[in-house]
Amino acid sequence: MTGAIVTMENVTKLYEQGKIEVRAVDNLTLTIQKGDFAALCGPSGSGKTTVLNLMGGLDLPTEGTIHIEQQNLSELSRSQISNMRRDRIGFVFQSYNLIPVMTAYENAEFVLKLQGVPEKQCHERVMNILAEVGLQGLEHRRPDELSGGQQQRVAIARAIVTRPAIVLADEPTANVDSVTADALLDLMQELNRVERTTFLFSTHDQRVMDRARRLIRLRDGRLEQDEVRA
């Protein structure tokens, strides 16, 4: 499909919990388009995080197919999926997942180093992106020297510095105060507007839902509502 970043077709994901089979995602068909600023919402256990993990290639479906930029994940090797994750998907987690011994600069630079981006180009991109997310002058601070909001800005910088096709953000405002959450959402909306960066959030946060241009509601692993707003 033209413009589709991720397409899930009749995807089911089963987990075993002891002797109980849990259907985390149930025959879900969903497409995320380039430029979407979309929120996955629903009660706990509705399948939001599982959907993000499947879209990000962190997990594979029990049934159904997932295409990322028209490539079928089930036809790729583990290393090919890993490379796709590295090059085409940005992740933002509620717990930041920064490397504690690395500075803000080094955390943002990490994936570019894995990609083999030349040093000069790498430096330029990292410094530009850190300035863009409001961290100019804080490049050499480690995570424990930054506030929660600043750490999440580093995580956002790391997610977008590779210019990914999509950023998957799992509860990105969960561990910050309301003022910081609004500032982070302003930042991501601006990146979406100016860079056309595609964002998909998993969230319980009403502020994220209010700002999303597309609201995708899940219940018991099924699509309950898919609303596109003006």
C-alpha cells in the first residue's frame, strides 16, 4: 500500500502463562501511514504494548503477517529484522532505556555508530538533533545528571537521529510531570509537522490522546475504534 509504513494483516499473538493461553492480540488488521501522529489506547491488557513490539520486530506474530515498508517480517532472518529495527524504527520507552555510563551525546550517537556513519557526519547530526530537542550545552552529562524530562529528550533524540520511518513510543509521558509532558508532546508534534516523522504512541495519557490526529482503541487485543481527526 502506497504510503504505508507498517501493515498488520489478521495478526494474532498468543502467550502461554502456565497452562493458560493468553490471546494478547486477536486477528488485528491495522495500517500506519507515513506522517501519522497516532495513539494506541485502551485499558491495561488490551494489547497496546504487544502491538508496538510486533510492529517493531521485537516479537513475531503467532498468526498473520506484518509488513514494514512493504517487507514481510516473516520472510526476514533475525539479523535482517535487527538491521531493519536499527535503521528504520525509532523506539521511545517510558523508562528511557538510556545507557547509564554514556553521556547524552554518546547515547544519541550510539545507533549511528552501529550504522557505521562517518565520524564528522555523525557529530554534526547528533549535535543538531540535541539542539533540536533542547539539550544544547548538556551533551556531556550522563543520565543520572539529567532530569527525567531531559532523559526522555535524549531518548527522543536517539530515536530520531537515524531518520527512521516510524517512531514507536511506549507511554513516553508516564514518568514525567505534566509541564514536561506537554513540552515533550510539543517537540514530537513539531518533528511530525516539520520532518513528517511518523509517531505511534501506546498511552493511557489523555494529553497524548487529545493531541493525536488518529486515535486507535483496542480492547482484548481487538480493534474497537479507529478515528482519524481533522
